[in-house]
Amino acid sequence: MSQAIEHLQAALQQAMTGRPQAGGFPYLAESLRCAGVTHNIWFLPACQSLYLTELGPVVMQGEPLVTGWADVPSFDEAALVAALRKDQVGQSTFPEFLQATWRAGVVRYEVALEDRTVTYFGAAGECYQEAYPCAAI
């Protein structure tokens, strides 16, 4: 296992143990930023996450949301914002959040940790961006 993977796994473990249920994403993101992660890019529905870190890029393959052929849902900004708000108050699990963003037509999202923004992309180039607050670690 590389130093980049070990460092990333340790940061994720630390973030998950101290993260509050409501508003947990800013805490997680700040933990990753402090550990040298600059970007985190999720590819849906594959549930593949690419971490760009100071020690090198790392990919993590999660369990896909769909298998085989599937139509891509139309981008629905209102449904995406509803999924975000539900997650922000701690009313969904991360797998539920991923499913909801996929159903809202998100095919990829990128977390820019230095800028503290998340940009969500649809298949036809649609996008929605939100800033998130800095969390104290």
C-alpha cells in the first residue's frame, strides 16, 4: 500500500470518528484538506472516487449504484438541492445521498477543498455549485 493511500485512509478514519451527524460534510472536507487532499471527484453511478492529494492521486472504487444498461436521469436542480439539504441536516446516509444525487441527474461531482465548493454535473453539461463553510477540527 502506498504512502498516499495510508495517509488518506488515516485522514478518512479520523474524520469519520469526529464528524457530527448534522453538518458532517464540512468537517469531513476540512479533515481531508488538512491531510493534503486538494480535490475529490465522484463519478456516478460507478461510485468511483478520485482523490487528488499532495502525495499522489488515489482512486477508491465503491459499490456501483447501477449495473448493466441504465438511462441517465434528467438533471433536476430542485431534486439535487433537496437531497443536499436532507444530507446537511443529517437525515440521510451517504449511500442514500449518492442515490438521491443520481436520481437528480448528477453524473459527477467535484469537491474543491481549497475553494470549499462542490460542483455537481449533469450528463448534458448542466451544473450546480455550492460553497460550504469551514469547519473547526
